[in-house]
Amino acid sequence: MLEDDALGVGASGMRDVRIDPVSLERLAGLLDPEHAEQMEGSADLARRILDGRVV
């Protein structure tokens, strides 16, 4: 049986991680305008595709 590594990940290599949501506007401020627009378009598409699902 494999032992847990230094990060606490078990033999399966997976663990639950909680990530707090961050507004797109905050993230967009870190990108150049072209990439910010691309991110916003991708987020819109993901919302439509994943509507009602939990990821």
C-alpha cells in the first residue's frame, strides 16, 4: 500500500479542495483585454453548457 505523501494526498492521488468563488471582474483585471474577453466568453459558454450542474 502506498503511504500519503507530504501534501497529504492518499494513494488515490485525489482529495477534496474547497475554492471560494472569485468574480470574473477581479480575474479580468489581471489579464490583458483580449484574454479577459476570451475568459468572459468561455465563462458564458460554460454557464450555458453546465446549467444546473455542480462542478
